[in-house]
Amino acid sequence: MVGHDVGAVVAQYIAVIYADRLQSLTLLSTAHLKSVGEAIVKYPEQREAVGYFETFQTPLLPEIALSRSGYKRLKEIWTHSTPQAIEDYMKSFSQRGILRGAINTYRHNARSILRAEANPGIIAVPTLFVHGEHDEALLTASAETAANYFSGSYEYVSLDAGHGLIEEAFESTYSLIQDHIERH
């Protein structure tokens, strides 16, 4: 199983609940939730980096801000995306309810993560965690402590990229994922 960002959050819970059904787990840009929560409490810079979690708790305001001026702010997030990828994203996010649904994933998860209460449990599935050194949301301190929450084989790899590993470092990310799957 491979998950990026919120997909990696979901993948962590699946890996704990259905460990016997998974061959391996790859987390992209999201460390074990418990380590992220602890870093938010311990490091002011990490709490600031995920400040948008708190902003997203306000009803309707994030949707209005991100969709204003033809989704200008939302498009600015995708600095490493191709024009075609941005067009594809916009086809999705401009549909009724899609942007709200995406923001709601943060609304649902943010409260427990910000209070360091989110904890899917110890993950026994062989895991690869790939982190971008320049990730704006997950700082290195959060990434480096994640190993404490894995009982199976665990590998941490840091790439010269930001949060969008697939777009910013596709070849390296793909190669790491492929190698991890083949080994397990």
C-alpha cells in the first residue's frame, strides 16, 4: 500500500487494522501521526508549519479564500505542477462539494493531530517513509522521530524535494517505492 499526505494517514490505520493483508507500506510526505502530533506540541516551528490545520476549522472561510479569484490561491500551492496537472486539478476542485470534501479531511483529523492524540498504533508492516527535505508542512524533526512507532522493518529516506514528491522527484520516489515493494 502506498499513501501520500492524507492518503498516508488512511494507510497508517489500514496497516494497523489489516496488517495481515498488507505486504508492505510506503508513506509519502506524512510521518506516523503520533510523531507528527508530538512534534507539533514540542516544536513551535512545526505547529506554525501546519497552522492551516487550525485555519481550516473555520466553517466556509477556507473554501471562500481558496476559491476566490478563480481559485488563484489554490493554484499557487501547485508550484511544481505542470500546466496540464493544474488544469486537471481545477476540473476536480471546481466541481460542487469537492473543495469542501478535501478541506473536511483536515477538519476531521486536525483536532486530534494538533493535540498529539492521533495514534493509529504501532505499525508492524514493513514500511518505507519518504520525506522531502524542503517539505513546508512536515519538518525534519517530525520525520526523524517516526521510527519509534514501527515494530517491523522501517526505512526512512529524505529526498531533495518538497511535499509533492511525485511531482518534484518522480524518478527517485518511484524507484524507492518499486524497490521497497520488490523486497517485501
